[in-house]
Amino acid sequence: MITTTNIYLWGIYINYSKSSLLGRNSIVNNTISGATVANFHGIEQQSTAVNSYFDIINNLCLAQAGSAISLYSATVGQVSYNSFNNPLTFSGYTDDGTNNQSSNTTLDVNYRPNGGTDAINGGSPDEAYYDINLTRNDAGAYGGSFTLDNFHPVTDAARVYMVRAPRKITLGSTLNVKGDAFDR
């Protein structure tokens, strides 16, 4: 999650990326807020390697002016279920109709979407992106299985903070799960 009151803000700026026909560059479940920024750029990609693909899913960009997502030379994979408020713009891809370009989302003092805003359950309906409470993904950093709730606040008790497992499992395949934890 990124927030600032500076004149310029690039939340996620990609100047170079992985080149692969098999692999993809993924930008998933980020909250980028530039509430008082004059020149806001939520997610911007400038130059990439040949055969560099981008999947940009379930992100939340909020500001008073500028661009939410700008892709200049990437091969666009999936740009879906992102939420940003009007008047933020997008360029470099064709909207597939799943992106919310006029989100009513506001953030509380901890930068979580306020109750009743459309970022809550506004992310991808694909079960691979479900929230940890098994509901539809919330757009932004508090949605999905890698929600910031897994990492903050750090408590004085034992805590599993990262579990790596495949998002989907097909019948007959092997399931491998790895968890990272600490105990105080």
C-alpha cells in the first residue's frame, strides 16, 4: 500500500520486466492512494523485454487526477477487476468491461476500504483469488489470500504469515503447501 501527498506519485513503475513466452508478470491486489497528488500514476509500465506479458488484477487506485493504469509497450495479458475513481484514466489496453472506472471507494485511517464501498467484493470472482474468509476478492491490498491482515499488525503470539500453495488444483495432481511462521 502506497500513500503520499507529494506533487508526483508513481505507485508501481515498471521500467523493465521478465521476458518469457511461458511466464507472466503479475501485479495483484495493491492499494495505491494519492489523495492530494497533482500528477498521479497508479501503475505505469514504460519499456519491457520482447515477449513480456502483464496480468494486472484486483488493484485499487484512488486519486484526484492522473492515470490509474498506463501500459506503453507491454503485451497485455489480463487487466481485469481493477477499481479506480473518476477522473483517473487508463491507456495502453482495451478495457474488458470488468474494471470499475468510477469506484465510490474511500479508505479509513488504516487505508482499508470503508464498509459499503464497491471495492469490497469488487475483485475477481475466480475462486483462485478469494479472500481468506472465502468470499469474493476485495480489490486492493486487503483482498485475496495474501491480504495485509496476514502480515500486520505483528502480534506477540505465534503466527503463520505466509502460506504458499497452488491457486488451483486439478484432479490427480500433487498438492504441495509451504508455510512460514514465527513464535515470540
